[in-house]
Amino acid sequence: MDAALVGANAVALATTYTLGDTVKKRHSLHWKISEAPVFYVGYAALIGISATITLVSNDHVQGLITQGVQALAGVLLPSATVFLVLLCNDRPVPGPWVNSVRQNIVAGIIVWALVLLSLALTAATFFPDLTTAQLELGFGIGTVVGIVGGAFVALRSRATTRAAAAREGTSTDASDATGLAGPDRGRPNARRSSTPTAWSGARPTWPRWSGRSSPPLRKAGLITLRGYLLLAVILVIVKIAQLAAGS
């Protein structure tokens, strides 16, 4: 009961916050009901809809809803982590707390593992007769592709960094494993020696990787990711509909 209450409130609040931010309405529990009526009405409506579905549906329908939500979460998680890594590497956004090389390696391994698991889910949905051996073969091929692709991206990123540094007349060696440059070079903990509120850099702009100015390789990757997400979501919805129709 406690987990259900926490989950329902967390999902409803997160959804209402996102919708409020999208439609530019006050969206926070800091506001009173009279100050943010749209936020509280939306929050109450989501709780009410969830409770109604739970009370009027049978065990089979609830099971399908639970499986569908979990499948969609598994499909959407890789995209969320990819965008998060891109944000963590867009220097104007995190400032001195931009990802280091080691952090990007760890993040890349985690993200690619999630992508492979999501691909396995999509493949199993589209081809239900796939065997465990075939899925294992797919994981093996995906691992090789991830290693080769990661090395290629790392080399391209390093070359881009060197070219940018050459244009600015700085040395690429000024950025070490900590992701620091200039006087902070060689200080392993310098990047985290101050609190985030101490960052006084320029105001972050909309990430460059989201617009037309994105590099071709990154833009192609984002387009591929969006296409895969669209296909995967459609396949999961179709699978849930098939299960519901066959009950």
C-alpha cells in the first residue's frame, strides 16, 4: 500500500510538473491551490483516473497495464540516458562539472547496455519465435558494435576537441582526466572543489546538439534514436492490444 501511494503520487506529480512547464502555467506545490489551480486540478485528475482504472478493472487488465508500462519504461529509458549524457557533455550547461573522460566511458557502457536490452525487447515483440541463443548472438554482435562505435566516437571527439583548441590557440593537453583546463589542470578534485552555486559562467543556452547546428554524426544518431523509439513504442502498444484481444 505504501509503495502504491508513493508511486501514484510520484508519477502524477512528475506528469503534472511536466505539463505545467510545457503550457507555461504555475506548477509547484509551493503555490497555493488558488494560485495554481491548473496544477492542482491536473494532479487530482490524474490521481482520480488512476484510482478509477484500478477499482473498475479486473486482474487481467491490471496485469496488462502493468506489463505495458514496464515495457514502455524499458524502451524509453535508453533515450532518456542518451539525452542526459549529451547534456552532461554540453559544457555551457554544467559548466565546470562537465563529464570527464572516465565518466563518459562508464556512462557509455551503461547506456549501450540499456539500448541492447531495449532492442532485445523490441525484437522479441516483433519476432516472438526468437530463441535464447539468437538473442545471445544479438547481444554479442551488439557488444562488438558498441566497442567499435565507442572507439570511433572517442577518436572523433578528440579530433574535434583538438581542432577547436587549435582555432582558439590553446592546447588540447590542458584538459586531463578531470575535464579541466588552464589553472585547474592537474588538480584531480578541482572540478568539485566548490559547490554548484559557485559557478558563475555564462548563462546556458539551448544545447547545440538539439538544433540544426548539430554535427552530422550526432544529428544522424538522434534521428535514428527517435525513429527507433517511435517504432518500439508502436510495437509495444500493438503487442499489448494483441494480448488484450486474445484474452
